[in-house]
Amino acid sequence: MEQFEKKEEETKKASKLQWFLFVVFIPLLFTISVVLLILTFSGINVFEQGKKYASQLPFVSQWIEGTEANEKKKLEEQIVELKATIVEKEKELTKTKDTIKEKEAEIDALQQEIARLQAEKEQVQETTTTPPAEQTSEPRVDVVKMYETMSARKAAEIIPQMSDQEAVNLLSKLKADKVAAILEKMDAQNAAKYTSLLAKKANN
């Protein structure tokens, strides 16, 4: 009997649930869907209207305003961070560009200096390597004058590129103080070599 009563109660509950679904819930859901469709086709934004009316309720409006304020604050913070990042990257880019310009200027200056030294070296070699039959006293005087007026540092860079004989012949025709200044600008090995060669030439 008890089992029969339980089954009967369960059957009644199931019948009530079915009645609620078919008589109340489904028709109500269908009605809401139809109303939403009609309002949408009529050009009414149902969700915006719902938000508008909901915002008029005290607790709902406070919740909506709080949510919007938090989202706005987060967006503002993100914008500030992005702007700071952009400014930092622009500073780094500017610094890099300035460094590149400085390096390019240094390279240009070095290239010009190399070209000038090469031209001076070629000029000296052309003058000092003239065949004996074609040599005259005038070109040698010009070379001597040129080295007299040239800075000791430049002369010290060029002379080691000559043959020992050419270098000693040139140094022997320069003034003693000029020779001393040139030897002072050379490294110790070259200075010692040319000093020895000049001494031998003087003894001869």
C-alpha cells in the first residue's frame, strides 16, 4: 500500500509539473518572444529600454553606475599606461637616432682623414721615388719645405711608409728641432731606427 501511495504522489507531482510547463511557462515564453520580435521590428531597442528603466530603480541604478565607473576607471588607467609607454619608446628612438648621427659623423671624419693622409703619402712617394736621371734639386727643396711646415705628428705617420734611404735623406735635410719633434711622435722602434741611420749618415 505504501509503495502504491508513493507512486500515486509521484504521478500527481509529475502531472502538476507538466501542467505548469504546458499551461503557464511555455505560453509565457512564447508570448515574451513574440513581444520582443514585434518591438524589435518596430525599431525599439528592448535592451536599452530595459537598462533605462532598471537604472531608475535605486539599487539597480547604483550597481549600474558603479560598474560603469569601474570600467571607465580601468580604461583611463590603461590609456595612461599606453601613453607613458609611447613616450618612453619615443625617447629611446630619439636617443638611438642621435647616436647613429654621431657615429656617422665620426665615420665621415675618419674617412676624410684617411683620404687626406693617403693623398699626402702618394704625393711624397711620387716626389721621393723619381728616377735619378730625372731628379733635380728643386723638387727635393719643395719636399723639405713641405715637411718643415707639416705637423710633426703627420710627418711621423708618413715617413715610416718610405724606404729607409728615402726617409734618412729627407730627415737629414730637415732642421734638427724639426727632426727631434718628428722622432718624438714616432714609436720607440722607428725612432731608434731612424736615429741610428741618421748617425751613420752623419759619420759617412
